[in-house]
Amino acid sequence: MAYEQLKLNNQVCFRLYSAARLIVRSYQPFLSRIGITYTQYLVLMVLWEKDRQTVSAIGDRLLLETNTVTPLIKRMESEGLLTRARGQEDGRQRIVALTPKGRELEKEAAEIPGCLMGTLHDCELSDGTLVSVVPYLDEIIAKLSAAPSGS
């Protein structure tokens, strides 16, 4: 007999994982129109807010390790969306900058948040429901990102 705490329906993490996976899936039709993945979209959003950032700063903003971000950025560089250059002050750092193609994608991506909201509304999710969950998610993210690993 399964312990009560091991039942899938009792797992907060499963709900968060499932919601995140389904949201990312909802983005896919809009992102595929402009030829990027969800993780590439996240990197581009960071750079659209502030161009010319280090790989580690991008990773910090996305709560991802450098060894996860680096291959993604290399792939985006090979697709002509970004450039990487050695930092002037610290040659070990890589400064990531948008190319004209990467900047142009911002115009094409501008409609995506509205399209996604339309998809969520089609699923009968209200703006109130969506807005109300944000502070709780922010609290979870802040507390877990500040916690020591493995605790």
C-alpha cells in the first residue's frame, strides 16, 4: 500500500511541473512561427530588456546554471541571433549581444504574450486567476532560489 505522501495527487511539485510544461506547450505554436524554442525566447527576452550581458548574468536572470545556458547561447549564435565576445575587463567572461536578426525578432515576438493570453482565455482562465497566482509563484521561486541546494 502506497504511503499517502507518495500519491501523485498529493504532490505540489507535480502540479507546478505540469502547469509549466503545459504553458510551454501553449507557447510553441507562436514561437515556431518565428523559428525559436521557448528557452531561446527566454534568453532573447533577457537581452531585449538589456543587451550585452555576460553568460553568467543571463543564467542568473533565468535561474539556470552557466553549463545549461552556454550550449543554448552557442546554438543561438550559430543561428545568427546572438554574438559572443570576450569581456574587455575579464577575458574569461563572454559578453552576449543581439545581432540585427535577434533584435528584429523582438518585433515579431511582440504579439506572443497577447496570443498566449488569448489561448489561456480560450481555456476559460480569467485574468484574475492568472494575476492572482503570480505572487505565490514569485514567493516559491524566491525562497527556493535562496535555499541551499539539497535542503
